[in-house]
Amino acid sequence: MTLYRLISHLSLDAVRKLFCLFVLLWSVIPGFSQETEPCGTGSYIDFLESRNPGIRKHIDNQYHEAVKASKKHIHQHGKLEPLDTTYVINVVFHVVYKTEEQNVADEHIIDQVRILNEAYNRQNADTVNTRDIFKPVAGNARIEFKLANVDPLGNPTNGITRRQTVLNSFNASGTATLTDYVKRRATGGTDAWNTEKYLNIWVCNLNIGDMNALFGYAFPPTGADFWDNNSFRDANRQGVVLHYETVGTNNPAQLDPTNFTNEKTAIHEVGHFLGLRHTWGDSRFNGCGVDDFIDDTPNSRAASRGCPIGANTCPGDTFPDQVENYMDYGSAECSNMFTEQQVGVMRYNLVNLRPGLAQEVISYKPEPPANELIVISNPINDQLTLYWSETDNDVAILHLYNYLGQEVFTQVKRSGVHVITFDNIDLADGFYHAVVTSGFKTVLEQPVLKVTP
Ligand SMILES: [Zn+2]
């Protein structure tokens, strides 16, 4: 019987089940798809749902709530909210190894923390590779990661634990990953440190045999109380798991950065841990109709591989695929940005759902002006034009204050050019105090006189 005739004899329900089986095979047996899976978070949520029916609904609800809050915040505060706080998260890396190669050295872990910090503060050198069309929506999460210096018992630590295991891999045929063996001492891994106080990152082998099968996965925020389940509490599963080959930039086990996500994997997985979804919408057989509900990540049909700059997989979309986004599957050399709305989601979730993690809050203090920046014409009418010697900041935000110190006008402009014009300044004639901020710094303060044109 040909496949077509076979299918034609089956009920719709049976066809549906066959299709689901195919999807399952494709997702859980790496050899079936013959492709390395950079991220297992989607499959992991399937697993969590199987253990705790209903948890997916909590994850979805929480996601939509965070997206809504992020959009509202940005709408109220302007395109780039001048965030005044940085959140600091204590991190512990648990290295669980069988071979010496898997026993990732401290220097690579320290390097990985540096990479996380650069990415979450938009200080990574490759922000210059963000295309101009996406620079106005690139976001700075202002989250810092710090290797813990005190363990849960109050003892000094370098924030790294090590344990040799007898297990060859934590992804044996896909099953060990799904049971989180690495997160539990009794199953060959290492127990979590209090997941409400520390971001736990387990580093282990996720290969199947010699084949790269999976690079990482994360436990997303659920917004729900922790469930008890068959083995151990969900609280002890919270965190991120990374394949040892991805950790740090100079890791001798590192893969080809033009093809693989490498050290950017941790940025991606922490993004999931703080509640982000993939930019293409998190469905394997998706298409342009499946969205991540984030407005500043353009629609894309499916995950990118490598760095297909210029690809626009959803024709009719004004913008090409945002392959630079950390939440796509672009290679290490390709990804370099989160968006404003993604940043809003992560910060919302951190404050509301993982509040114990943000152990310290650093109030942001504006730095004195450094660049040459002048108002070209003063008095002004309905426009204020600036000349700026530096052009590599992402945006400039103009604030005008009246003599009572009340902010009466604000406008955001891209600042990748020397001359920036703020327009439609509809205010009464008189003196105002102009303040221009960029990258959370005040770069200009000057009185201006508004007159009728
Ligand atoms: Zn992912």
C-alpha cells in the first residue's frame, strides 16, 4: 500500500496522531533530523507539561502578561525607557564532567560571565554589526551577572562547583535531558543551590555519542507555585543547562563560530530563563502566522542557521528577519542584540517572578557629558537641531523642561548621524531647559528659547 493510499484509509484523527508522532520523532531523536539542536527549551516545556499538566498554560499566561507589561511601559516612557536601575544576579556554575575536556576551566567560565554581562548591558563589541534598521529597537537589559562569592551555607566560594560523574552524557537518547539528571546528585549530577537566590547554570556533556545533539535548555518563569512531582520539586530544576563545548570563547572544545551558537548559547538560554521566546514563534512547523507577540522582532518563518543577513522569510514584511537577535539560532558571529520589548519582558519577569535573584540594585548615576554636542540654532521654533560629533550611540532622547522643572516635551531619535532634528515642538513661546540623553547618559544640558516661527 502506498503511503498515500495508507493515509487515505486512515481517519482524520489517525492521520493527526501519525503527524504528531513524526513531529515527536523529529524533535526527540536528533539523528532523525540530522541537525544539531541549539536549544531544547521547547522540548523541555513539553517534558514539564507531561510531569505537571497545566504548567504550559501558566508559562503562556505569564508570557503574555509580561509582553503586555513591557509594551505598556515602553508606550508610557518613550521608545527607550531611561532605566535607572541595574539588577545584579548571583550565579553558580555546576560543572559536571566525566572527561577532563568536559571539566571546563575556571577561565572559560569567567569569560562566559563577561560575555553575559556585555550582552545584557549592550556593551558587546559586535553591536556595530547590528544593522541600522534594527539599531533604534536594540535594547539594553541592564542586568549584571556575578559569580557568587558566598554559598548557601554562608561559606566563601568562587561560584563554581565541580563533580566528576560516571555518566557519559546527560542527553543519552534524549532521555537523561528530559529527566534533568544533571540537576540532582542522586542521579549523577549536582544539586541546585537555592534557585530563588542563585541563577544555577549546569555545564555538562549533551552530546549523543560523538554527535553534537543539543547545546542548552532553560526553565522558563511560570508564575505558578512550584509543583511537587515524581522525583523532586520543580524549584530545584529552575536554571539553565549548557553543553560544555559552548562555554567561553577560548574553550578548546569550542565549535566553528560561523556555524554554531557557541558562547552566545548562554545568552540565549538565560533569555529563556527570564521568559523570552524564540523570535520565530516557537513552533517547529510554524510559518509566518506564528508570532512571538513581540512587535520589534519582525516575523520570520523559522529559525535561522548561520547568518543569513538580508533574508526575509515572510514576504510582505517591511523588515527582514532579525537574524542578529539572541533569541534566533544565528551563529556566534551573527547574534548581537535583544530588542526593547524583549528587555521589558525580561526585566518584568525578573522583578515579578524571580525577585530573590535580583539581590542588589544599583541606582544609575548619569555621567557628565563627554561628546561634543551643540544646538545648531537657538532660539528654536518648532524644531530643535543638534550637531553631534559622536554618532555611534543608538538613540538620542530630547527632554524639554519648563521653568517649574516639569517635563513638557520628549522625543526619541536615532543618533547614527551627525545632525539630529527633533520636530513638532508644539509649546508656548518662552525659555526651556533642554536635556538630551543617550545610552542612559546625559549628553547635553542647555537653556533654549522657543519663539514663534
Ligand atoms: Zn531557545
